[in-house]
Amino acid sequence: MAAVGIFAAFGLNRNTQAQHFTAKVERGEIDDVVEATGTINAVITVQVGSQVSGSIAKLNADFNSRVRKGDVVALIDPALFKGALLQATADLENAKANLVAARANLEKAKAGMVQTKADYDRAVRLTRDGVMSEQQLDLAKSNYDSASASVGAAAANVTQAQAQISQKDAAVAVAQTNLDYTVIRSPIDGTVVARNVDVGQTVAASLQAPTIFTIAQDLTKMWVYAKTDESDVGNIKIGKPVTFKVDAFPKDTFHGVVSQVRMNPTTVQSVVTYDTIIEFLNPELKLFPGMTAYVTIPVDTVKNALKLPNTALRYKPPMPAEEILSIYKQYGIDGSEQKQVVGEPAAGGVLAGNGGQAAAQNPPRVPKKDSAVVWKLRADNTMEPVKVSLGITDHAYTEVSGVLKGALQEGDDVVIRSMAPKSQGLGGIRR
């Protein structure tokens, strides 16, 4: 009975003590970086399509094929286009024949006009001499006028025939161009990264040319299109060296340079991002277009800095707000520091099950503060608040640029989480 009583008393006494999880205040290097996710793409990618409709007769390139500018990469069945060219050529020859006939009619009309002109002149002289009547003179003049009109009509027919030749000549040129378009050539030197058709498949060119191949110009020089948050854009400088990793080569680190931050924003669910273009060399062709890159852009570095874990900056004792404000006032700390934020949300200091863990995994983005309050654990298991000014962060540790209220040194323990029985309040605050 005595032993059971001793163990029960010991267990009850132990349960009334709050359990604190702590981390050490350390010194070391902190690297402030911008982390982003991007997609690897070729610098120039050309979609090769068809301007005419027809079935694919032959393909001379496939995935990963190396092609040069002017190489024939595909052929469309030219039978219909050859027939159209032959018909246009025949129409042109017919128009040329009509021009010859029109010119002959013009010469004939001119000869008739010369004859009627001579008859009219003769009639004028004979009428003046009284040999011919006025009626005969009028008839001769009428014949001459009719012949003159015939010459004008014949000349117009010649002009019309010449226009017909120009029209038919243009039709021949169009037919020849369409026939030439059945031979599809590569517009650049590069590598085929996509083939969208097979032999025998029909392509229909209407308002938009169908894509047959996608050709990347030079895969030894590529870009990473990284999506960077609007709050990080001000820290990204052109020419900054960048490192990134890909899932295909998890042990390798690749290097590039920031070449551009594009001003075209992308908004998804009220989150604004900008494309940051990173140039890099790919001489071994290890990286392929479309790979996901995990980019790290360095911003600033500080060495031998006094640093705190970010979990300590998020910690807040689970006490009523009035009690926390009273403790702050006792230590000369402004009560507005109750809400502590360092690029992450303030989290409860007591383990509260899966709900708290889910909230911590999906934190809303909030602005970074220049100061915060941490809770230092003393040797007697009591805590006291210390107000510190903050420097740069690497998202795991944050630099302590100065201590504003209280004392904090390397090796001190700071509370990152507390656990207390549900039936007991959390005590142990040193006043």
C-alpha cells in the first residue's frame, strides 16, 4: 500500500510539470536565398506545321532527330496539287491563245478601217464634183465610223486578253506555291523534340496550321523558367549566380545565371508570380526540355552570426492574451510583439493533434517582421521573454542582429514547443 501511494504521488507530481522542448542558440553562417520551382526549356523552340491540307506521304525525321535548316522533314501527298498546277498551266496557255486571236482581230479591224477611210475620202471628192449624191457620202462616213469603232473594240479585247494572261499566270504561281508547300523543310538547325503525326494521317490547314514537328534549336544552351513570388522579385538581381537541382539527377547540382525577370505577372488564386529566366549550359545534354528544376537564388550571406531556429520565433505560450501582455509589461516589452511573424504564421506552442500539424504544413504567406519575442528556458524550468531584432533568414534559422530587451547568448535554451496535461494549465513563467 505504501509503495503504491508513493508511485501514485510521484506520477501525479510529474504530470503537473510542463514539458518544454528547446533548441540551442548557436553561432554560424546563414545564407538568405530565394527558392523557386521552374521548368527547363530550350532557348528557341519552333513548331513546324503545314500550310496546305493533305495526307502525310513520308516522314524523314522522328523524335530526337538532328536536323539542319532546309532539310526535308516531311512530305504531303502532292497528287491534288500537281493536278491543280496542270489545270492552271492549261488555263494560262488558253489565255495566251486568246491574246493572239485578239491581236489578229485588231489587225483585221485596222485594215477594214483603212479601206473605209479611203472610200470615205473618195466619196467626199466625188460629192464635191457632183458625181455622188449626199446619201452615198453619208453611207461612206457611216462605214468609216463603224470601222473605227471596231478597231477600238478589238484593242479592248487585246487588253482584256493580256489581263487574262496575268490572272492565269498568278494562278499558276499559287498552284506552284501550294505544290512546293507539300515539301516541309526544317526552318532551323536543331533537335526534334516532338512529332505529332504519322504516315498516312491527314492534316487539315484552315485558320491555324497543324503542328507536325516541334524543333528545339540548341539544347546545349537552355533556360529555366522559374516562378518567383512577388515578394522575392526585389531581391533578384540580373547576373546573379544560381544553383538548381532536378529529379532525374538528385545528386547533381547545376549552375546558371539570372538573365531576366519578366514583367508579365501570373495570378493564381490571388498569388502573384513572375517568370525569372535563368540561363545555363547543357553541353552533355543531360537535361531535357520540360524537366522540373528546383532553383536556389542566393540573396545575402552572414558569417559567425548569432542565430535562432525559426520554430522558436513562432512559439507562443498557450496562455490568455492578458496574461502574456502582463508578462511583456513586466519585462518592458511592447505588447504589440505578441504576434510574432518571421515569414511564417504564429503557431500554438502546445501539441494539439493533427489539426495543428496540417495548419503548419500549409502556412499562409505574411510579411516578415524586423523584431520578435522568444522565450528563454532557465535552469529551474521557468521561462522569460526576450525581445530580439532580426536579420536575414535561410527559412530554418534567423540571424539575431541585436537583443532589445533581456539577455540572450550562445548556448542558451529557447523554447520551441511545450506540452502540458489537458487538465492542467501551463505554468512555469518566471515573473
